[in-house]
Amino acid sequence: MDAMIILQMILAGIGGAVLYTLIGIAPGTDETAVLAPVTIALALSGVSPYVILAFFISAIVAKKLTDSIPVAVAGIPGGVMAAPMVEHAMVLKKHGLPDVSIKKMASGSVIGTLVSIPASFLIANAILPYADVISKHAGLIFFLGAVFLALMTNNKILSLLIIVPFAILIQGLRHLYWGLEIVPPETTVFVSFFLGITIGPIVVTLFDLLNKDARKKIPFLGKKEISVKKSDKVKGIPNPFNILTKKESATSALGSLIGSVTFFLSPVGMTVFLGEFLTRHIKDPVKRASRAISTMDGLTNASYISGTLIPLIAIGLPLSPMAIGPAAGLFNAPPVFTPEHNIHHILSMSEIMLATIIGAVIALLITFYITIKFASEICAFVFKYIPHEALIGLFAGLVVMLAFMDAGWINIFGTFLIAFVSGILFRNGVNYGVMFMILYAAPWMLGWF
Amino acid sequence: MDKQEKEFVEVWEDNVKIKDLLIAMLLCIGLSLGGYILAPGEAPQPLIFGLCGGVIGFIISSVLIKPKRKITYLEEEE
């Protein structure tokens, strides 16, 4: 590894931190939808894997630091993962303390990052001896993962019943493309199907809007009302350990550690469960809320980082909700990365560690500083100048382009089909995790018949 | 306070106008797919053209379309 690569990693880290500081603040941006296409596009355009990893780590750290800002400032989550924190942030906002909640959340995030990186390397090392066994039975494991996640959803029966039909849909399209000689037999269309699942819910919502009957039932709204509170200026360089009380630091470190160990479980589920469990005993509502948000923010950060790093270091297969969703591009972006040849195989453990540390440190330095100093200014900028329509448009554009790239015009329709089916399933209580697991397990499962 | 017309819908936890959303989607899809197809060189050039097209579409739509958010600033109360 030479100085050029390290310089590129640093630049990629800066780019990722700045870009995802802005995206993190934009309300309602789903982690998978905003991180996966960009990572996949970078991988496919031939960027060095070191640079991609540094970019990705910086992007998740930055996004996780900032997606809680709109929660504190305006009470709307900046991402799916920030949703569980709204309730506690509202308690602080009601007591006139939104600044406090931003600082506490951002500091919790820093602790989550600092705890989870070493923890991930330790856990990955512990799993390493079993890696061969695990990857030999990957198809079975993804299938069991789909069953396990299906049992966790709100609609268990549909989630279980849909496993085989959804696998048929995916493999059916692949065999159709092979049969029509649109893609060569050694190419497995993956990226566009993955993105199709991701944008499913939004596609279904859009077509509801175009349906006259359904439109009558949708509530039409005025402008989204957001009140932004001007924050106090902070002097000097903020120190997360001074912002948090000792007890808060300790609980967020503990939460982050547990979040790292449970890397294979749903991060949102763990955040809600542990966030409540670790703070239930506190009576004073303000103290409880500030302990809860610092812990939850640490935990989400930790589960994201460990969910990416542990499978990446130890196995090379996306065996966590995080790896199968937002980080999917690091594991599978054919033809550049495949389950047999991805960042796990290309980089050594110390190289993965180096790229991770570069990405994380840059994101922490830039984003933590910006977050604490200019939280309300950035929020106001994003709310005022970035229309939500443009963000949705950009992701639609990326998905259509990548669909065309995978298998030509027919695949734009194929991806649309997958998106529409996934969206309807999602609306009926089948979550992303189940569908992503099926996507990975499909070739193995159809070997049964 | 001016009278607000209720003409927006909620998509992905924020309010949008259907017409503006369609404009933004057409712009971004057109420019990214167009960039991909029209790029003159070999791989990975089409992808880079396509990505740039998408970003240009994003910028144009940001200029053309006003966000549907109403921001009120609260002064320091303490």
C-alpha cells in the first residue's frame, strides 16, 4: 500500500463525511436506499476497494451522527434508525433542551463508534475459525435467516409463505434473461433486483398517487411545518466525554458493546429493546430521556459498524441485516465484487482495519465538530434548499440506470416488477430483511426442485 | 399567516407535490439513463456519465422545485 492510496482513502473519507452529513439530515432517507446504490456504483466504476471501504465507513459514521439532528431540532427522524429516538428527543424538546439532545446524541454516536470498531475486530477473530463451515453452507444460512426474520415480522404467516414464491420470481427472471440470451449464463443479475426491493414501498406509494380512487383516500397536506431552534454557539473543540455524564458514557458504551455482539439481529429492534431496558429504572423524565438518546445513538452506530465489519472480516458473506442492506455493495456488486471475491478476500485484516480507522476518524472529526457547532444552521439549509422531490428523483434515476446496466431495457421492467411486488409485500408486513435474505438464498432454494 | 392550499402528499416522511415529483423523476431518470447510453467510451465510462447525469438532474430539480416545508425559527427562550 503506498501513499497515493492512503491519500485517496483520506479524500474519499472527507467526501463521504460531507455528502452523508447533508443526506443524513434530509428527513426520511432510508439507509439502504441512500448508501447501497452509491457504494455499488463506486465499486462498479473501478474505484479501489480500499477507497470504497474508507468512503463507506466514513459515510455510515457521518450519516448516523447526523440523522438524529432533525429528530432533536424538528422532531422528524432523518432516517429509519432515528425513529425510535423521536419520543425521547421530544421530551427534551418539550423541556426546552434541543441543543442538549443534539450534543448527547452526537456524543453517544462517538462512543458507539469508538467501542464498536475494536469490538468488531475481536468478535470477527473469534468467529474466524468457523468461517469456512459458515460459507460452505451459505445458501442454507440465508434461507434460515429468511425464516428467522420472517418469524420476527408483524405478518409471520405471509412472510413464511412468500419465501418460495419470491425466490421463484427472482430466479424466474434470471432464467428468462439467460433464456433470451440477454445476459451470458455466468452472469447473475443481482444489483438491480436488490435496489428494486429497496425502492418497493416508494413505488407502490407513487402508483397509489396516480390512481384516482386511491387518491381520494390519501390525506392531502399543506407544507410540512418545521420549527428550528437557534442553538447556542459552542466555543472551542467539543469533547464528547465532557458532554455526557459518567453514567451516560457508561450506558452508551455498554449498549454499544451489546449492539456489536448482536450484530446479526435487527438494529432497530435492538435499539428499541436495549434503549428502553437500560434506562427503564430512571425516574426523572429529563435524565431518563438524555440517557436513552445517548445510549440509543451509540447502539445504532455500533450495530451498524459491527454489522458491516464482522461479516466483512470474518466470513465475506453478508450475514447481518446491515451487511445485507446498506453495506451490500461491499459484498456483492458483480462483476467487480462477488460472494467469492469481495473486500473480504481482497484486503487483509490489517488493511480493512486501516481503511476503517481512516474513514471513521475523518467522519468523527468533521461531522462531530460540524454537528455540535452548526446543527441548526445545516438543518435550516437542508430544509430550505433541498427539495424532497429531487432526492427521490435522484434515487429513481440511479435505480433505472443500474437496471439498464444489468440487463438492458427488459430489466427496467423486470426491476419494476420486483419493486412492485416487494412494495406490496412490505405494505403487508413482510420486512426488507426477509426479502433480502430470499434474494441471496434463491439460487440454492430452487435447487430443491 | 397566508392561507395554505392542501395540495401535497406525504412520501417517505416528507411532503411533496405530485407534479413536481414527476418532473424531478423524469429529469433524473432521463439524464442518468441518457448519460449512460450516450457515453462514447468503454466501461466504466457509461456509469460515470450516468452518475453525473443523475447529479445534474438532482441539481436542476433542486433549482426548479421549491421544498414544501415551512420553517419557523424559535429564538432562545431560556
